[in-house]
Amino acid sequence: MNVLILTNSKISSGAGVIAKNFKEALENQGVGVKILVNQYSEESEDVINMQSPSETRLISFIRELVHNKLVKNTLLKGILLFSKIFKYSNSFVFKSIHKSKYSIQDVDQTKSIYKSELLYTKISNFKPDAIIVLFMQNFVNYKNLYDLREYYDQIPICVSLLDMAPITGGCHYTWDCLGYQNNCKSCPAVPTQFNQKIENNLKFKNHYATEGDFNFIYSSEYQKDVLDKSVISSVNRKYKIPLPTNEKYFFNNEQLRENTRIELGYNIEDIVLFFGAMNLTDPRKGGTLLFEIVKEMIDNEELNRLKFLIIGSNSQKFKEFIPKNRLICLDMIPPSDLPKYYNVADLFLSPSIEDAGPMMVNQSLMCGTRVCAFEIGVALDMIKPNKECGRCSKNIDSEDLYESIRDEVLFQQKNNRDSLRKKCAETAFPITSKSAVSEKWITTLNTILKEQEKNVKR
């Protein structure tokens, strides 16, 4: 079996690494895999780059430029014109200018960045039996996917929901908006003049998803709930496959934990609480709740053994109220260092209040580090039904999450933490490890191919 993976994001960093995890997971099952990536990633016979290194650098420069306040104000009235002139700008220009909790990017998702023929030409020396779509925004649209399906004799298209954008009019996160269930006529994510474009996006996606018989892949019950209600996927087949976590890096590593605790100055009695995000003040990531929760924990004498390890932008703000001897703040770190900090921690806090993941939950659990989170995203699958993995807070407020953290810290203080870590890692492995997920993908792809054969015979 051969599989083609499509993704916009550079596969060497950030969310783009997911494509590499998919590739390695499938290859471990004997599948031939190539990645077609928009942003220039690396020179490899298994990686097909759409952009040249210079194009990717130029686009990065423009992205940084439009974050400038003066440039934003200048572009505000001419965003549509700007988007037509610079074919790559639609996403980051709009996102930079129109800040919204809904995190909408591509205003016009019917527009083709690349002609389908060009995509086909790029991959013409590789014949896939199925196509897996990861991050598609500002790279390929639903017509591209439909066309590729036709070029390859109607092979299955599997759209993986890494967020909600593939089944909405453009929003990566729906929050309280239900427009994606009907027509997106009154989109709260954009100024009124853009409403028609958002409505057209939804109609466009629904048409090609239906005509192309796309398969939708979700990784959590949280995603399934949105998927089931979306007008786009109402007649399409849906399959549940957890996101893969690379067990070569994320595992319960006793030696790494011991060395890192010594390096950071933690002693055996300390209970280390770890949390982090690209932007710790992001409302979607629970940024508005973090400060309230941490202040309350600092004032609780029962939790005086608790130490804080915080990674990400804005982490320095916690220095204003957390005693110096209880806090370690780090700015951005390379992804390769994450296993080190998961292992050193006794508890990972995920305060996200709107999230398809986050992947950090799965990564933490694979390292044996229990998690406290709201009943959001993967927490519904990984934590809520598995008492070995931590605690879930049903109510999305600071008090409920604070109580979960407090109960968890007191619980760990009374129990053998090494034993808790072992049970946590053992519980997570058969759900989210790359090897377990790869088997699930093979089973699902075979099922999809058999279903397709039946439909052809009919």
C-alpha cells in the first residue's frame, strides 16, 4: 500500500512534525509513504516541496511584516486586494489584522493556491492508494482534493481533523458558534463584509466533500461531536484514530528524570507542576484562568511542596506573585527538549478551554506524567475514562480546575509517584503510541478500500 500525506506546515518544527510522525508510523507497518508539503522542509526522496527555500523565507518575512502595527492599519482597508496580489498572504494577513477568538485564517477557501494539475505533476512518479490530508489551509482546497482523487482513479481521500477548519466556513475553533451546522450566513469571526465569503466556503466544501465521498478522521470524542453536527460531513463516513505520539522520544525515562531534577535543583519531596504554551495569555489555551489558579495555589499551605515549571512566552509574568524558590521560567524551547520537562514534572496542567488536542496531553501521559485538564479535546478520551492518567474538571472555571489540581497534588503526596508514573505510561501507550496508532490506520485504510470496492461493484 502507498499513501500520500498532504500538509502545509514545515515538517521539521511545530505542528508540522505531526506529518513526520504519520509517515514513520505508517512505514513501520510496511506502507510506502511520501509527504507533499507546502512550506519548504528538507531535501529527501520522501518529501516533495511545493515552495523553494527562498519562497518560504519571503513568506516568513511578509508574515512578520504584517504583524507591525503601522502595516496592519495600512492594510486594514485593502486586505482583499492585498490577498489577490500576494497569493500566500490571505491567511496570515487576515489573521494578523482581524484578531478573533475564532482564529479564522483563510477568508476565501474556494481559491486555489495551486492548480490541481501542478500538484499532480509534482507527485506523478508516485502512485498512492490513499491520500491523508493534515494541515490544508493556505495550501490545498477541497477542489484540489477532489481532482487528485479523480486523477488517481477515485482513491480514498482521508481528511484528518487536527482542528475544526476542514468542516467549518473557516474557523479553526467553533467556540459557541453553530453556523457550521447550517450555512455560516452570519459569521461572528469576520467583519460583515466578509460574511458571504464564509458562507461560500461552507457550500464549496460541502459540495466537493459529498461528490468526492471524502472520509473524515477524528481523534477524540470532542471532535466527533462537532463532526457529527457539521453540514459538511453529514453523508460522509467517519473513523476514529488517535493522533500518534512518538514513543522513541516520549516515554517514562527514569534516568532522564533523575538527571533533570538534579540539574534544575528539585529534591525528592518537591511536587513539580508543569505547564506551557506558545502564548500563555491566549484565552483559548485558558490563559485568563491560569493566573487565578496559580495565585490560589501559592496561598494554600497544603500545597507548600508544589513547585512551578513554566515554559512559553509571557511566562515571566508569573514571577510577580510566585516566590523565586518555587518557580522556574523558560522561554521557547526546541521540541526535542519536551520529553525532558515532561519527565521532570509530576503533574502537567492543560487549561485549554477550546482545543482539538492538545498534543501535549498525549505526550505528557506517554512520559508517565499525569494531567489535570478540562473535559476538552483529547482529555475526554485520555483522562476522563482513565483514572491512572489524572483528573478532568467538568466545569470550565478556575475554581473547579483548582480543586482538581489540589486533589491531585495531595493524592500524589500520599502515594508512590514512581508507581503512579508507570501505570500512567502503560495506560497511554496502547492508545496514542505511534506503533498502536499505525495499526489503527492500517485497519481503517483497509476498511475504507474495501468499502470503496463494494461501491464500485454496485
